[in-house]
Amino acid sequence: MPTTLSGITLNFLLSLTGGMMATYLISKGDAFWTFSGGLAGIIGASAGNDLYHPLQALLVGAIVAVIAYKLHYLVERRFKLDDAVGAVAVHGYSGFLGVVIAGFLLWGYPAAPLGEGVSPWFTTAEGLPAVNPLGNLIGAVIMFGVLGFLPAFVLCKVLDRFGLLRVPRAVELAGLDTHDYGDAYPYFQEHETPFETIERAAAIEDGVATLPGSIATEDASRRDA
């Protein structure tokens, strides 16, 4: 397929479609993963959407989205790491896989102009640097591992050291908005919400019920008023 704006746009739409259809089926109609799968499909096919055949874009989008969906739950269950909004799966796993897959599907295509004094490992018939699986794998490791994962890991360790990485467990269970802003409907304030019940029980269990901002402290202020 010629590399034109309309052709690239078609590939983006087909990779979106492939991702959405695949994750709709594998998640059994889960709306969150249906739309996240569409985004994962786009990201997975982006590395080669200027050169892919439309059917390739559709299939790459579907396959990458399914793998990202499976990896999300594998990491959550095996390593107890919660990717709450699926961002690591959609952008990280899909992006990495997309670059690696492009190295195979576009193997032999010109990758870049030949620089002066450069001797590429893989070349086209004209002597230009060629797309290849090894080069794409190395590039994916550098982009997602060295430039992405490692700095984020170090930053998270520093934040955790100062106690700034996570909010208290009681707030996690109740939800940040519920804890910070209370009920969204003032005329229901006299009624206990399920989130408030969970937060109160967790705060008492963790021994933080009397800390500033805890729901138990709010209870006391209401009684005093």
C-alpha cells in the first residue's frame, strides 16, 4: 500500500477496530477494556502504520490488544502490581510489542538515510539501513526499558522512601474524591454510603482513625457541632 495520509489514516482506523473487537470478545463485553483495547491496537500498530497493509494493521491491532489484556492480569496476579487504569498495559506492553512486531513484518524496508561513516548491520539492496527484528528489539528495550521503566522505578522508590507514593489504605478503599470532598450530593449527607463504611472500618483496623483528615475525625467534628 502506498504511504499516503489517507492510507495511514485507514490503518489507524483498522488497528483501532481490531483492538476493540478483540478485547470486546476476550473481556466478554467489558466496556473499559473494549475502549482500552482500541487504544492498545492503535499504539501497537503505530510503529508500522505508514507501511503496513490494511489487513496487517487490523491483525496487529487485535493481537497486541489481546496480549496487553492478558499481561495486565498476569502481572496483577503474579506480582501483585495494580495497574489501576490499564495505562501500563495499553501504552507500555502494546508499545513494546508493536515495535518488536514491526521489526518482523517490515524486515528489509529502508529504515533511515545512510549516515556518513556508518556501517549498518542490515541493509537493503541499495545499501540503506534496513528494518530488522534485532534492531527493533534493541530500540524497544532502550525506549521502554532504559528511558521509560528505569527512571520511573527510581522515582517511585524515592517517593516511597518519603512516604509520598501511596495514599493511606483507608483512602484507597474509599476513593480519593470521597475522602477529600465528601458526598457529591449534600442532601444525602445524613445517609451512610458504602464507601464511608469501608473507610471507617479500614481506618480503625489500621490505627489511623484519629489522624487529621480521617473519616473518624470527621465523625467527631460532626458530633461536636
